[in-house]
Amino acid sequence: MKKYTDQHEWVKLEGNIAVVGISDFAQCQLGDVVFVDLPSVGRILKQRQEAAVVESVKAASEVYAPISGEVVEVNEALRSQPDLINTAAESEGWFFKLKPTNLSEIDALMDESSYKAFAM
């Protein structure tokens, strides 16, 4: 199940790894994405710490870690195809994967229905 932050990131657990991206709502607000600055593999992130930057024709926006953990993989496809964020923000357009250090942090995030109510 995906959980969402008030900064429009999503996180989904796949086994003991957390996949992170931005919501479809966020990519709509950004417009056409032209560049993504991804975190380094091995970087330790704390919850709500800036992890990446996404640039669009309209603006640049920070992407924050929804939970704490170690970056174990980044979506290399975004380097050459940043528009994946526009076409598949909540699937192929994920940003990075974390090995969580505090799984209880995910419990405080919004579920999909709460997030939709928040974002509308």
C-alpha cells in the first residue's frame, strides 16, 4: 500500500525496501519535467530531509525522504528520460529506493484517500 506525505511524495514498501517517488498531483503541478538530480547510492537520509531535486519548465522542486533510510538504488532511467515522471509518476517514474531504518515512520503518513482529500 502506498503512503503519502504532505510534501507530495509517495512511498511503497516492497519487502524490506521502500520505493519513493512524487505523486501524480505533484507532477501535474510541476508541468513538463526536464531534469532530475537523484541522491547517491549509500546516502543515509532522515525523514523529511531533502533527497532529490526535480526541475520542470516551470520550477525546481525538492523531493524529501518520506521515511529515514539508506539509499540502495536510484532510477537511472530518469537521467535520460525525466519525462517518465510526467507519464508514470506513481510507477516507472519512481526516484529512489531506501532500506528503511525506522519503519514506524510510515504509519504517520497519509493513505491514498486521506492524501486525495488533502491534495484536492
